[in-house]
Amino acid sequence: TGLQNPTANSIDTLSQHFPLCMQHLHRTLRANSHLKHFGRLQYTLFLKGIGLSLEECLIFWRRSFKLITDEKFNKEYRYNVRHAYGDVGGDANRRGRGYTPYSCQKLTTEPLPGPGQTHGCPYRTFAPDNLIGMLQSVGVGDRELLKDVREDVKRQRYHIACNRVFEHGHRVQLKRVKDEALWGAAELDTILHPNEYFKRSFLLGH
Ligand code: SF4
């Protein structure tokens, strides 16, 4: 499982490096064998951004939607995945490229998800108690950290909360790359994109 060549089979393992927005989508998908439209779009573009090929992405979604037939999948879902990758539809500009994975800026300002929808940034879309519960469920349990996160989201500093969680979770590795000057300033700057979060987390390892 490399950063260069992720496959449908490697997503479960790689998801440990996903930011909370994408972990939430992944866990919902695994729990329900389904995701609603905007969640699918957000997640598809993120997976494209981590380097998952269109073919592997289609395999990923087909296998994940366990409860439906191939026929239904092909009719209702396949097109949207291909569209996101620029394989079909879109204007001439997007053909062959498709759509760009969403940034934190977009995900923290777009219209809030409705009932049953799971897209967006959880630091913003979740009620604070639910957010804390979710962080604990993915292994973020430090009380001081969670207190600071609560304060961040109260002030609507969602990406600051997310960066705080990232930095705490990788504090040992980050100390090392700083001490040994392995990363430049840009690589240590505030994370503003879910794909950047993934990239850094993956490179730092565990
Ligand atoms: Fe995802 Fe960005 Fe929100 Fe973090 S701040 S959970 S990366 S949208």
C-alpha cells in the first residue's frame, strides 16, 4: 500500500490517515453500505486526490454498496463517479480532468447537510458533544486537547481544531521532522485541505 498506488482494497487501511471529514464518510459508508449524493461526491473527489484511479474507485464503490445489484449500480452510481473523474460529461475544460477535490474552505462554508446527509466538515456540522464523542471513537481522547477543540469550534475556528488534532496525533513524528529539519516551512504550515492532511499523515506514519 503506497501513496502512489492506492487500490480499492487499501482504502480501509489508509482511512486511519484520513481527516475527520473523510473518516466520517468512510465509517458511514461501511456502517450503511451506502452514502448520499453529496457525501459520495465529496468522498470520490478526495479518493481521486489521494491517487485512486477511476477503475479502482469504481471497484471501491461497487463493493461498498453491498446491498444493490450491479444493474442498479451501473444505472444510478457509475456515471457520477466517472463524471467526477472527468471521464464523461462536463464542459471541454473539465473533460479528462473532472472536478477538483474540495478544500477545507469549501467544506466549512458550504450549505449545512440535511437530515441523513454526512458531507461537510464535522468540526462545523456536528453539535459539540457529538463531535467530542466522534473524536473519542476514533481514538482522540486527551482531555486538554478536547477542551481546546471545544473552544475552537465555539469560535468557528474549525480548521484550527482539525490542525490541533492532527498535531497532537502526530506530535512525536512532527518533533522529529522539526528537530532534524526534514520538512520545510510549507510542509509544516497550517493544513487547509483534506488531501494535504492525508498526505502528511501518511508520510509521517505511526
Ligand atoms: Fe476535513 Fe478540513 Fe474539516 Fe479537517 S478542517 S475535518 S480536513 S474539512
